[in-house]
Amino acid sequence: MSGCNPALSVHNLSVALDSGMQTMEVVRGVNLEVKPDSVLCLVGESGSGKTMTAMACMGQLPAGARVAGGCVKLGTAQIVPGCERIMRGIRGGTVSMIMQNPMACFHPMRTIGAHFAETLRIHQGLSRKEARQVAEERMRRVALSDPAGMLDRYPFQFSGGQLQRIMIALAMSTSPQVLIADEPTTALDASNQKRVLQLLHDVRKESGAGLLLITHDLGVVAEVADFVAVMYGGEIVETAPVKKFFHHPQHEYTRRLLESRIQLKRSARQMAARGT
Ligand SMILES: Nc1ncnc2c1ncn2[C@@H]1O[C@H](COP(=O)(O)OP(=O)(O)OP(=O)(O)O)[C@@H](O)[C@H]1O
Ligand SMILES: [Mg+2]
């Protein structure tokens, strides 16, 4: 990947999990670059370390996991390893994350408006009234009708698809330089998946933010990726521009991944032909 400076770069990152007397490196020597206004898709089998990599970039690893080596830079500033106070300021501000399960990301006892107010107060120093105006505008942008009314409601009063759109609105409200989305559509039905992806694409394009998108869906990769990184067993085994990824896969695992997609398409065609 050459050209302009990356918005997010990950250098030789390792993440270790400590359990009892044992330590296991679940992410090893990972290198990634997300350029401004471009999309890097991170694919790979379940358990290969994609989420751990994303969490490490946010400085937000789960209990028992720690950065064991390497660093993460936002532009030229090193953020991981770094001071937790600085990281808190960056998280949700210059780098935002969209998770697979939006319900888990909202406080159940706080209104959507309160979530926006807190984010915009911390990161942009806005007053409650100013935050409400920005929130309404952002909610409207993600095609949610009656944003004013929605801001006074609680997370459980929304469907999964609506919450995912609200999370995109919230994540984009601070105009982040980098957006990390970890399987943002897997919990949604097919029509909501398409809507949410299109939305993510549109709002990100407008802002020029770089996107690190973790997905299992190679159809999504074909649609949105500029670059693809393939993770296998805790390591990045291949990074390529999207065309090269599909047409000239280098690693054995990448070839298997693409082959399974072809098999799936073939089975779907056969089922359709049988009328099932
Ligand atoms: N909270 C946790 N505590 C302990 N181990 C974990 C935790 N989360 C993940 N792991 C382990 O870390 C490794 C990497 O997991 P990770 O969640 O990053 O995989 P992934 O590539 O995101 O998988 P998936 O595609 O299923 O989401 C796995 O071995 C997993 O079992
Ligand atoms: Mg994951």
C-alpha cells in the first residue's frame, strides 16, 4: 500500500491473553494501514483475531488481554500503547467503533439523546442544547424519521436495524478520522444489511474518514473494499488491493476462502434450479 499517509497504522501488533499460568498470543505481528477516504476490509476465519486487533486499536481490550508488542498510530501520533487518559479522549472522537451487537453498546437506562450529549460534550465540548441539534441532524442523515422523538427514547424501544443506524449516527457525530466497524451487519436481516452498509458507505464518503471493516461476507468485500487483509491463526497472511485479492490470491487460506464462496454460489444456483 503506497501513496498518502495512512489515517490508521498498526505496526507489528501482538495481543496476549493471560489465563492462569498460561499466556497465549492471539494476535501476532499484525501490520495494517487504513488510508484516509478508503476502506480496508479485514477477513478471516472465526477466532483468527480480527476483533482482538480492532479492540487493541481502540485501546479497549477485554479483561485478561493486553498489547504484548508493537504499536498503533493515528496519523503520526502513537495512540497504543499510550496513556489511558489520552486514549479516552481519542476513543469515540477521532476513532469511532461500530460493533456487531448495538444493544450491548448502549446503556439500557439512558436515552439515545443522553448518549449523544455525553459523546459530544466530551469530544467537542458542546452544551446539551447544541448536542441535541447535532444529534437530530445526524439522526436525520441516517434516515431515521422523527429524530427529536427518538432522542427521548431508550435503546430497548428500537429494532436491531434502527439501533445499528443510530450507532452509525453516533459514531459519525464527532467526525472521526477513522471508523472501525466489526461485522456491523451480521445481526441484521438481508434488507437491513444492505441499507446499513449503504449508509455507512455514504456517511463515511462524505466525511473522508478511513474505514476498517471486519466482515465475513465476501460480497460486501467486493462491493466496498479498496484493500483486503486476510487474517489466519492470529496473523495477517495476505494484504492486497481488492482486485488482486479476488483474482490473484496468494495464500493457501485465501484461495480456500474464495473457493468456498464459489461453492456456495454453485449450491444456491442448484437450489434455485430445483425450485427449493
Ligand atoms: N473476552 C475474551 N476472553 C478470552 N479470550 C477471548 C476473548 N475474546 C476472544 N478471545 C479469544 O481470542 C482469540 C481471537 O478472538 P477474536 O474474537 O479476535 O476472533 P475473531 O477473528 O473476531 O472471530 P469471529 O469472526 O468469530 O468474530 C480466540 O481464540 C478467542 O477465543
Ligand atoms: Mg470477531
